[in-house]
Amino acid sequence: MVGSLLIAMILVAGPTFGVYGVFFTPLLKDFHLTRAQASSLSGTLFLAMGLSAPLIGWLLDRIEAKLVAIAGVLISAAGFLLAAKAHAFGSLLLAHLLMGIGVNASCNTTTPYVVANWFGARRGTALGVAFMGLALGPMAMTVLASHLVSAVGWRGGYFVLAIPMLAVVLPVQAIFVRSRPPWAAEPLAAAAFDPAVVPSGAGYDVVQALATRSFWLIVMINFLFAFSTISLSVHIIPYLISIGFKPASAALAMGVTFGFAAPGNVFFGWLGDKVRSRLALSASLAGIVAAVMLLMGASHSAALVGFIVIYGIAHQGPAFMVPLTIAESMGLRRFGSLSGLIGLITTLGGSAGPIAAGRLFDATGSYTAPLTMFVFALAISAVLPFGCVPFQARPAPPSEAAVGGP
């Protein structure tokens, strides 16, 4: 199961997130775009991911995950094929809209849902291994896309990248992916420690979850995390160039961080199995805080190396520790729907962050203020997980107590 999810991450999420920079310049030239227009393609993709998350989560709670995953692969492949045939900017926007919906359905939302239902005590490690694809995929697909653009052009590149989705991921998802293991008619228990503690299928409904402190703390955590890290992904290379690095060196530094993300994901997944998920989430956010502080001194080589290592290890941890914290705090009964709602909030943070950082830079002429803002935002998010309460430690909600009687 984990292997099938890992393959999808590498071959669907990898091209979606890893090749944008490779196609940026050819699209800019062939379509006579401004940089703002070209940048709006990634914005469209990210917006589609956020807006589709609640619907995909709702579907996962109601139909077999295999069907959602297969639909996601087909939609992703359609996006790449449409991009290959596009002759107007509107077609490119539609293609990236499809890519965003497809990668959510096939990978980003479905993977945590399936892993949460299949695994109990090893849930964190399993999800960390699956999310290695979010590091390995962009690394491999960036290199492949670069060669494809040189050999067959950007149109051929988009076309070829769609082939593994249909030839490899589609049959793998169809054969292996299931919402839950065959020996469990309902989702496993919500606790990441001991799945036997909570009855099968336990958890809050959406309305009940909205009334809990943990839900809104997780919303704030994800908002601040997306606000900061999406901004960093946009501004790290320009920042390094602004302090004297050559563009190629700045890009290399950013690329090397992905090399540390794969073992980092496994580490934080393992840590989530050894301690409460919320504690591992806090640790990964604290690591990002330390990394950004080192980035502020990146003109010194030791600080830059420290940033690359620590940020590389920690920066993808919250992406899968948040779903584990949702399961730990609210159970699995409506895990898909709750994950989708929180994913929608992530879009708002990810959209606002780069704009806020850009305006601060324009006002001050320096990246000091934006980086300081990220340090404070991430520091707050690192503290908030301590306020989340494990689901099995809660008293039954009043409505349930009233129905169940003494």
C-alpha cells in the first residue's frame, strides 16, 4: 500500500511540483507572457488544490479511495496533455487547474487518508515513507523535464510526463489502493499510539470537530506554516541572489535542500510514532524556525550549510504531521472532510504569504523584515500543537452523552 502511494507521489506530484521552473522560460517566450502571467500558472495550480480539497475529502469519507485516486490520475494526465496542446494562455490556465485538482485527488489528500486507515502504531513512519515521493519526485522530474525540453521541446516534455501517470500509476492505483485493509470494515482507531484504545471508526463528525479547540489550533498552525513556507519557496533564491550569490549557485542551494527532505520525512514520521504526533509537528516547525534564522546569516557559508541541512530535513514534516495530528485529535470518522477543510485554509495562507513578503520587501528594500516575519509566524505555529488534545483523552461530546444515556 505504501509503495503504491509512493509511486503516485513520485510520478504525479513530482512532475506537478518539480517542473514548473523548467517550463517557465519556454512558456514565457512562446506565449509572449509577462512574468506575472507566467507566475499566475503556479498560482492557479495552488488555488485549485486548496479549493478542491474540501470536496475531495468529502468524497473520501463516502466512496472508495481507489475511485478518487483513479479520477485524480486521469485529471492530472489530462492537465499535462492539455498543456502540451495549448495554443492560448487560457488553455494553459485550465491545464494547471486540472493539475491542481488531480494531484490533490491522487496524492495530497488521498495519501494521508489511506495511510491513516491502514496503519495504527506505525502510521507516522508509513506516511513519512509515502511522502518521500514529495522530495524524490521533484528532484528526479526536474532533471528529466530539463532533458525532455532540450530533446523534444516543452510540448513534448508535457506529453511524455503524462505517460507514466497513465501507464504506471493508473494500474497501480487501480490494483492496490483501498480506503482500508480487507480485515477492517471500518477505519482503524484514531490514536497513533495504540489503535486498540478507541473503538473502530471513532471520531467526531464535522460539526462536533468545529466546536473543538484542537480543530482551530490546527487551522492556525497550517495557515502560518503555509504562509511562511510557500513564501520561502518563492523568495529563497531571489534572497540569496540579493546577498551576492550567483543565480546558478542559489538554485543549487535550493535544490540540495530537497535531497535532505526524503530522510527528513522518514525521521519525522518515525518520531511521530515514538511521541505524540503533535509533539513531532512542533519539533518540525521549530526546526524550520532555526533554519530561517540561519538563512538570515546566509552570507556566511556555515550558516548557509546549516540552513540547507536543517530546512531540508524539517520543511516537509508539517505537511504530513498535520494529518496525523488531525487523526490523533479528532479521530477518523470524518478524517477526509476535516482534512479538506483545513487544506482550504492552507490555500489562504499560501496565497497571502508571498504577497505580504513582496510588499515588505518593496517597502524596506531588504529581505530582513520578511524573514523576521516568517520567524515569528513559525515560532507561534510551533507552540500551538501543545494545545491540541488527543481524541481518546476527551470526554464524550454532550450530544453523544445525551443520546447514549448513562
